[in-house]
Amino acid sequence: MIKNINHICFDLDGTLVDSHKTIFNSTIKSLNDLNIQNDLDETIFKDKIGMHFVDIFEDMNIRVTDFEEFIQVYKKNYFSFINDSQLYPNTEKTLEYLSKKGFIISLLTTKAQDQAEKILAHFNISKYFNVIMGRRNGIAHKPSPEPLLMICDEVNVSPEYSLIVGDTELDIICGKNAKVRSCAVTFGYRSEDVIRSYEPDYIVRNLSELCELFPTK
């Protein structure tokens, strides 16, 4: 049981939505549309989901000279492949349960703000979120604590009464940097061994287990 939590902040990809096929296919198409040479390996790419594209391309030696142009093309292509994505089991049931329990629910993702909002709307789960924080100009992204602390401030809940839930080291480190407790999920884009090595406060193997951590509020 987790006590003294009023606000739960979720990651998106690999936590609420199984989207790696959509991300991979739209990335390949966008690079090809821009005539950018690449030899993306899907397995290696999947292990990097959650990172900013700048860092992914640097790690994979893909030269993108105009990153903003790539992002605009990528955002257009993304929804052509949206049907390759699906909610993880019990996603909506979990959000509904936590909402009915009176928790403030937020989203923190490295996706662009408008893209994050459209994805939640596509899956009809926007109604559960008090705040949606996507990538915004001038605001650092995970693992910086800045966006998470901004969310805490916006919902008027201090970090010590907040919990961040995610599937990658970026979520866990972001939580530690913000002095927010963290809960790792093991069904996303990092193996359980990898995510355990970052020492999250809690670990769940499916979202229904998260509900079990909050039998009462």
C-alpha cells in the first residue's frame, strides 16, 4: 500500500499506450520522406523509446540537419499509423479507478503538446487528466525535474505527495530529481532488470497492480 499520495503523474508511451510500432513506422517514413539515410533496427530503436529524438538519432548515428522539420513531418505521419497502437490492458479501468478515488491525475511525456493531446483524445481517455504536459518550448524534458515540478505546482500538490509512473529510466530519474516517489512498470520499453537498476520506489507488472497499491486514499 502507498500512503500519502494525492497526485499521480503517468508517462505515456510504454506505460499507458503500447505505441512502439506506431513510433517506429512513422519514424522510418519521416526519415525516408526527408531523404535521410538510415538503417533503423526496430529492436534497438524500441529500447530507446522515451528518449528525445535528438538523443536517439545521435546514439544511432543518424544525421538530421533540421530537427524541427523532422518533427513536423513526423507529427503528420504519426496518425497514419495510430491504429498500430493500443492501450495496455486495464489502462482505462486504472485511470477510472484512481479518478473515482479522488486522485489528481496528470500526464508527462516527451511528445509534443498537441500530439499528446490528440493521442489521449484518440483513445478517449483525456477526461481522466487534470494536466497534460507534453514537450513545450523553453521547458526542459525528462529526466530534468522541471516539467514534473511544474505539474505539481499547477495541481497544487507538493512533490512529497506525488507519484510518477513510467517504464524507463527517464521517469525514475525525473522522479528522483524532483523528490517525487516513482513507480516503474515492467511491461514497457525497458526490461525489468534495467528498470530495477534505477531503484524505483515501487514496481508493478501490470496496471491493475497499481490499483492494488491504493485500496484506500
